[in-house]
Amino acid sequence: RLEDAAALRALQDQGSIQRADAQEQVEGLLAENSALRTSLAALEQIQTAKTQELNTLRDENAGLAADLQQRQTEYEDLMGQKDDLNSQLQESLRANSRLLEQLQEIGQEKEQLTHELQEARKSAEKRKAMLDELAMETLQEKSQHKEELGAVRLRHEKEVLGVRARYERELRELHEDKKRQEEELRGQIREEKARTRELENLQQTVEELQAQVHSMDGAKGWFERRLKEAEESLQQQQQ
């Protein structure tokens, strides 16, 4: 009986020690389970924030794409306006060429009038030599004709100078407008290039965030499997 009692006490002591060890393991598994649950909740919050940020970046990307499309349309419109201005410039150049032709025609008419005046002077000199009594009348007609020719010549020169000045001024204005519009087009092209680079950077950021989300999904799955294994181990220890 004494040996049985001693063996029973030894078994009871061994059972107490095993129960204490089992209790300690159960408490460790519970603490690990709690830590895993906390980590899982933190990962879910991070995933939610990253998902919201990804949705925000997608919205911004869509807005930038729409803005880029609008800028492209405006750029095409401006190119059309540039073509119209080039057409207007060509038309002005052709008009200037026609004006120069008119000026040449006026110069030819001037030469013809000068030649006619010379012929008239010769005829007047002949009439003066032949008709002395009509010398005063001939001189008056000659003077009048000379004044009229001078007035016509002055009027033609003024008209030619006015037309030339007006076309030169219009040509300068067209060149200035074309230069200013080309500068505006260059500025808009630079802005579009900058927006395109910004859109590419945002696209790269979206891809990186998607990769992070996929990586977090994998980590979440690993934590869930680890939590499930811990719960199963805890249940086995409790049994």
C-alpha cells in the first residue's frame, strides 16, 4: 500500500506538472492567437486604405485621361486654325503680288503718259515755230496740260503709296498673329507633354500599389492559415 501510495503521489505530481505545462502552452497559443488577430485587423485596415487610395488614383487617372483627350481636341482645333491662318497668309501674299502687278501697270501708264507729254511738247514747239500768233495760247495749253499731268502723277503716287503701306501693315499683322499663335501652340504642347509625363508617373504608382495589394492579399492568406492552424492546435491542447 505504501508503494502504491508513493506511486500514486508520483503520478499525481507528474499529472500536475503536465497540466501546468499544458496550461502554459494554452496561454502561449492564446497570446499568439490574439497577436495574429491584431495583425490581421491591421492588415485589413491597411488593405482598405490602399484600396481607397487605388480607387482615388484610378479616378484621378480617368480625369487626367479625359483632360488629355480634351487637350488633344483643342490642339487639333488650334492646328486647324493654324492651317486657316496659313491659307489667309498665302491669300495675302497673292494679293500683294497682284498689287505689285498693278503698280507695274501704273508705272507703264506713267511712262506712256510721259511719252505722250514729250510728243505733245514736240508738237507744241512745232506749232510755236509755225504759228507765232498762237504762241500764247499754245503756252497756256502746255502749262495746263503739265499741271494736269503733275496732278495725275501725284495722285497716282499717293494711291500707290497708300495701298502699299496698307498691305505691308496687314502683312506684318498677319506675321505677328502667326508668330503669337505658334508660341501659344508650343506652350500648349509643352503643357500636354508635362501632363503626359505626370499621367505616366501616376500609372506607374497605380501599378506599384496594385502589386502591394496583391502582396498584402498573400500575407493575409498566410496569416489566416496560421491563425487557423493555431486555433486547431489550441483546440487539440484543450482536448
